[in-house]
Amino acid sequence: MADKSLVLVVEDEPRVSRYLRSSLQMAGYDVLVAPDGVKALELVQENRPDLILLDLRLPRMSGLEVLENVRKQHDMPIIVLTANDAEDDKVKALMLGADDYLTKPFGTRELQARIVAVTRRYRAAEAPSERATTYENQSLRIDYVARQVFVDNDSVHLTPTEYRLLVTMAENTNRVLTHDYLLAHVWGAEYTDDVHILRATIWRLRQKVEKDPTNPHYILNEPGIGYRMVRRETPPTSTSDNNPDEVEETTI
Ligand code: CA
């Protein structure tokens, strides 16, 4: 039998952390609680939790700072807990690498569903691949066996969700993928309304794989529809070539 998964709850309101602790324990998780951001970072280093539930409004160090610090070193799933009126915080958290969010107040079922979905996504990213061993698109390369991504032969570190999104786009190179398709395929069917999760993850991915993230070369917007990975040709070396596969970039 595998050990129980360890969840770190970072929450300063005792009423909320007690609620989270008891519902998670009932669902079979081991639980640690940090009442502030500094303590949270200590517990992450000491205990390497399998998942973090992170309130954004915390004493001593904000949840966003905790998130930024943890993401520099760790890939575990992070779900942020936000207030209803904190749309900005939610978007910032997603851009800093949060995997998902829960808006307070939320119920036990919603909490469970989000944990199960995030965990499933991480496991899927770790599953062995049946694809070709590598994907190459000009200076972008994915090594499916090593699960590594390279840009100009420099290794780029992606979180499991970013990796899964990139692979999904790569496997459908030159095809337009709708927001709904990407959300259902990478996150799960229950996420098809969460376009801002997708936008933030695309943003993060572009920061990592595009030379000019504001003027992307590989991952293009299809306004109002979704995104498309474009096949880029390696510049011809000896003979000149018309590059018949080159896709025209059109604005809609
Ligand atoms: Ca709080």
C-alpha cells in the first residue's frame, strides 16, 4: 500500500483550517497546517507535501509570495483559496504557477473534486509515453522519453501541467485547438468554463519556450477560438526551398 498523500493547508483563519483539516482527513489524506507564509515555506522544505492548499491573504508573507517561492523549486500541485472579490489575485496566482483555485466559500465535494482533478493531471504527465521519442519544431524540441523540453538545446523546466499543454499542442501541430478542447484534454471535462486557467498557463508556457513571449513564434492565438502550434521550418542550408508546409499567419 502506498502511503497516504500529504496535504499542506496554508490558512490563517482557524475556523477554515479546522474545516479543511477534518474534511481532508476524512477523505484519507494526512494534513499539515501552516498559519502563515513563513511557516508554510518551512513546512514545504521539511515535509515535501504532495499537494498544497494555499490561502492568498496571509500574515507575514502573502500567498502570492509563498507561491512564487515554492514554484522556484518544486512541482507539487498547488490550489489557491481566494475570496470572491479577488479576481486579480486569482489571475496573478495562475500566472505564478498555481494549478487551480477554489473560491471561498466552497464545499467538501468541490474541494475533493479539485484535488482529484489536479492529482489526475499530474499522474497523467508522469505516465509512460507511447509516442515517438522526440518532437522537433525548429529550435523547440521535446524529448518524450526524458520528459524534457529544449529551446536551442537549452533545457527548459516545465510544470507537469505546462508540459501536458505543450505536448497536446505539439501533437496537433498546425491544427486550431479550441479553448474547450484544451481545457477538457489537459485539465478535465469539468474545466471547460475556466478559460483564464488556460490563458494563464499559455502565458507561462510562452515565457518559457518563446524567445519573445509577447510576439509568439510557436504558440499562436486564434482569437475567439483557441490556440495553434505552428510548424516552423528550419532555414534551408544548401538548396533554396519554398517551404510548402509553412503556414501563413493570418489575423482574424
Ligand atoms: Ca486569510
